[in-house]
Amino acid sequence: MRQKTISLNTLHKEYNEDFLNEDHDWTNVDTPMRTDAFEMSPAQKKEKIALHFKAIMETLGLDLTDDSLKGTPSRVAKMYVDEIFSGLLPENKPKIALFDNKYSYNEMLVEKNITLYSNCEHHFVPIIGKAHIGYISSGKVIGLSKLNRIAQYFAKRPQVQERLTMQIGHELQEILETKDVAVVITAEHLCVSSRGIQDVNSETVSAFFGGKFESETVRQEFNNYLIL
């Protein structure tokens, strides 16, 4: 019988009721996850992944008694769970504190050129890019490094760029308690450049504009900051 899937945000909520606001408006861009996603501990997941990856390497004909290869299954398992897919674990979600906008800064704030490393969920090869985030305060502000952490948290999952862009945008709207959020991502997909068509020059651009950023004037101001 096929295992039922459920959105990652819903699983996060069930896993830890204090982890997310109960009245969050879930969207259909959530990462699809199995309902038993958290039944194994990270250590158990690494052990199982190592066994499976060892089988893949052996199927490819590699000699795992070689000094250079024998530790690879464990290294890959650790990398998957603790690093490049760490955004699948709710305990890794950044803890965010907001501050009063005591300077009464009511203009746009933009954090650009946030480095992103993600992985394409279709071929499990890297997506390498930059995220640019803008918001207009509704009375609260967020530490600048937290914008980077939120973007990187959602990037550390098997992804498609459109979903990644929307996840960052929706999350910031929730945290900042404002619709006035913009996210633009420009990225190179190695599933395009290193396989298939092997086009090494193309880039993919995706965007999320909410609230005031839906206005052409405000959107153009945001875009102007990106080319400075």
C-alpha cells in the first residue's frame, strides 16, 4: 500500500505544537512529506541512508574496500541529514525574535545577494543561486542575519525553485506580520548545466511579490536596488 504524504508544515505542527503558530494559513506549496517522517531519529536515518548508498555504490561497480571509498556511505548520510537536507527537520528552523521599529523606518529594506545552495528534487543535483529579499515594516523589524537563515533553511531541502521562492515569501509574511514582502531568486540548476541539455549559461529567475510590492512602482523600486 502506498505511503500517504502530507505537507511538511503540517507535519512540523503535529511534531511540535509550540513550533509554529496554530492559525497559520497553510498553502499548497509545502514540501510533501510522508506521515512517518519523524519516526526515525537523525542517527537512525543516517544509518539507513549509509546502507542504501553503499548498495548504490556497489551496484555501480565501485570497490568499497578502497581507502578512498570505504567511508563514503557514512559521509554521504551525514551530509544529507545534518547539512544539505537539514531543512527537513523542524528543530533546525531558525528561532526568530522581532524588534520594535524604534527608528520609525517606514521605507523598504532590502537584503540582497543571499547565497543559496539547494538540491533539485527531480535529480538530486545542486541548485546554486542568490536570493534577494525586501520588506516594509508594519511596526516590527527582524535581524538582518535572520533573513539569510530563513532563506537557507528552506533551501536545505529537495526543492523546485518556484516552491522555494514562495516558501520564503510566505514564511516572512507570517513572521513579520505583513503582506509587504518581496523575494527574487536567481539560480543555476545543475540538472540543466551538468546533464540533459548541458546548458552552462542559463539561469532561472523566480519572484514573489506581496502587499505593496504588487504595485508596479514599489516593485520597480525594489528591482532598482538589486542592480545597484
